Amino acid sequence: MWRRKGPNRTGLRRQLRTARVLFDTGDFAAAEVLLRGLLPDCEAELGANHGETIGLLNLLGSTLYQQRKAAASAQIAREATDRAARAWGPDDPATLDCAHNLGGALAIQGDISASVAVLDDTWQRRTRRLGAAHESTLTTANTLGATLFAAGLRREGLTVLRQAHAQSMGLPAGHPVRGEIADNLRIAERNAGG
């Protein structure tokens, strides 16, 4: 059976780094093209449940999210989350990163109840695994609070954002997560009338 010759492991890793640079510099369309092209080679060379393959899927989902390709982002994020859970278990930090991304993708897709369920579960798991004041835990709390508030569940959203804000005070002043939480809380309180 003929199969196109893909890059070796060194080439794969180099191209994955290039995709990450494209993502980090905001060239999401180019990152998507590169990641989609690399996925079959990564699965064949490393395996579907290899950490780098799952990381590629997670980055592809984030790339689609940044382009507001909601359905595709949610589909890829779900696949990454499922693979990570099989490979490392549901409470592994890498699995929880994928689950966080899935919750965000579901929110932009408009599936608020599924988004809230995934984000709340991820927040609880991150709290148990990493602690309530961990940057990753706070990121999920911020996303959950903002999602709840935007969906019209203002009281619940404010409660989560206030709790995240209090926990974020342990991060250094000027930390981006601390700033994002403060901004979201300020906006939510203003829109809620205090």
C-alpha cells in the first residue's frame, strides 16, 4: 500500500514548533493549514494517543477557536479531550487543558449548557488537582464565570468571578490572568448594576 512519506520525528517536531510560532504571532490561518497537514503524519509516526499528537489536536482546536470556527473547534477539542483522558486519565493537567478548550469552544458554538457542564467539571477537577489559586484553575473559573454571566445567569457568573478574583490576588500584580479576571468582574458588575 502506497503512503506518502511524511517528515521524520525531528521534522515533525520542528514543524510543530513552527505551528506554535504561527499561533503565538496570531497567524491562525497559516497555523491551521500546517497543523491539518501534520496531523496524519503525527498520528502515523507517533500514534493517535501520543502526547505530541494530542498536543497538536489541542493546538488545532485553539487555532480554530481563534478563527471563530465554532463547530470545528468543538469537534477537535472533544477529540483531544477524549484522547487525553484515555492516555493520562481525566484529572491529568494536560487532559484538563483540553477540556478547558472544549468548554470554550462549546460556548462560542452557543451550546451554553454543555459549555457550563464541561467548564464547571474542569474547574472542580483543577481545583482538586492544582489548587484553587493555580493559574490554570483561575483561567477556567474566569471562563466559566464570564460564560455564565453572558448566558444571562448573572448571579451565578458574578459568584464565580468574585471567587476567582479573590483567589487571583495570590498572583503577582500585572499577571495577565489576574488582569483578565479583574476586567471580567468589573464589566459584569457594571452590567449587573453594581
